[in-house]
Amino acid sequence: MAVQQQITTVTTTQSSGQWSTGLFDCCSDMGTCCCATWCFPCFQCQTASHYGWCACMPLLDPCAFMAVSCCMRSSMRERYGIQGSTCVDVGLVCCCYACAWCQMAREVKTRTTSGIQQVHMVTQQLHVA
């Protein structure tokens, strides 16, 4: 009889189905908005990197008609369980580009500092020969 152990990581988020901050809540994190104001491309690359995407992806946005921003926002909603739709994401990115990026940066910051819990589970399987 052989015993095999397997470690599984389960990641859970505390989600209310809403963004943690509003689209125009710059006062809730002045550092994020100041960074976006003074060097927006650097700010975008940093946000994408913190989210787990290639840091250079946002630099393609002007050539891709803001598709990178829309995809990242949709991906973020899906990952964090935030309600919304792709149409709303496109509209927000087109009308409020900088505010949408600031909101995404605040969300990544919030989720990576307080909202994610990882639990490691050890399971055992018995093999009977």
C-alpha cells in the first residue's frame, strides 16, 4: 500500500460584486491618481504588472484602439467577481480612460493587500495494490 500526498492551493476573494471604489473616487487614493497624472504610461505599465499581465501591454493601447484596456477591465471583473458587461467596460474606457485606469489600479491594490486569502490543503490518496 502506497500513500501519495498532494498539495492543493485554493484562492478565495471577498467580493461584493462591485468595484471597491467608484470610477471618480480619486480622493480615496491620492497616490494612485498623482502617479497617473505625472506619468500615465508608467502608471499603466505598473498596474498591468501588478495585475499579472505583461507590463508592456498597455503601450499597445493606442495602436489597438484601447482593446488592451477593455480586455484588462473585463478580465479584472471576471477574476474578482465584479458585476458588469463588456459593453459597459468599452464605454467607460472610451469616455473616461484615465479614471477607468485609476479605478483598475485601486482595485488591484485593494485585492492584493486585503481581499485574497490562500489556503493550502494537503490531501492523501491511498493506493492499494
